[in-house]
Amino acid sequence: MFITFEGPDGSGKSTIIKELHKKLIDEGYNILLTREPGGTPISEKIRDIILDNNNTNLDYRTEALLYAASRRQHLVEKIWPALKRGQIVLCDRYLDSSLAYQGGARKLGIKNILDINLFATENTYPDLTIFFDVSPEVGLSRLSQDKKRVADRLDNESENFHQEVYETFKKVCDMYPDRIVKIDASKSISEVLNETYTIIKKKLNELR
């Protein structure tokens, strides 16, 4: 099964994914935990280019194509082989992030970004996507309080940019109601973790 986790910056999804990974491993599930952009040596190099604060002149379409290229390499090297081995793949961000960030906030158009990525991924959609729903105000406030986190190029975008990301994410959720499940990420970590765990276990049990 291919499960992805989406949400605006500061939604807490990365924290939840790590805890969820430990929980499922302890229960004996064969899990691969990975992230985007990145996940493989080549894809991580592309990530460095995209998120480097020095690359302020990176063209928006170039940015979108780099995400798609990184995603393609990630699938070929890591995700597809894991799925063929029968593993459960937990991926921090995937296609929907490109639709929200480049399609919506960068004003490149959701359909244009979807077309690019369906070509890159050969129409590979996740089996399940968890969307961590939290307002940009709450998310950005969390980021500012995290002293360990170094803000990247997208973190440093304007509040309006992050609002556009959030609004587009909501549109994407409406586009794929059978695949995407929303979770109120303004709740405590334990509440969000328990809700995420319940949703995923239900999906896993359906496939048995």
C-alpha cells in the first residue's frame, strides 16, 4: 500500500509520520518511510536545489519540473520496488503538494501541474492520503517556535503564498474525496496520531 501525508508547512505531519512508523513497525508491518522532495541520493540533490535559500531566482516552471523529476526518480529507485516487495510505503508529501504549491500558490494551474506529474509518475496515485488540516497562521506560528528548524526557501515565502497553498490543498481534497482523508491537525499530537493510526489500520484491514 502507498500512503502519503500532506499538509501546509507547520501542520505537524512529519512528527506524526515518525511516530506512526514506529507504531506500525512494532506491530510487525513491513514499512518503508520516505519523503519528498528527496528519498534517494539523486532526488535529495534536486531537493537541495529547490529549497536552497540562495536560489531566489529559480523560475516557477523550472521549480515545478524539478519537483516532478525528483518524484520520478524517487518512484523508480525506491517506491515502486518497495511496493513490488509488498511493503507499505509511508511518504511525507507527494503529488498533491505540487498541485497546491506550484499549481495554486505559484499560479501555474492545477491541471498543468497534474499533467506534468502524471507523465512523470505514469499515473501513480497513492492508495490513501492523509491531509493534516491546519490554518497557515497556526502552522507558521509553530515553525517560528521550532528553534531546531532552519527555514528553507519555501518556508520564507509570504503569508499570502502560504494562504494560497492552504486554499489549493482544500480544492485538491475536494477533487479526490475517495482518496484523501482530512484530519484536524490543530489538535494535540497524541490526538492526531491516534486518529491517523485508526484511519490507516482501517484501510489495512480492508485489504486483508
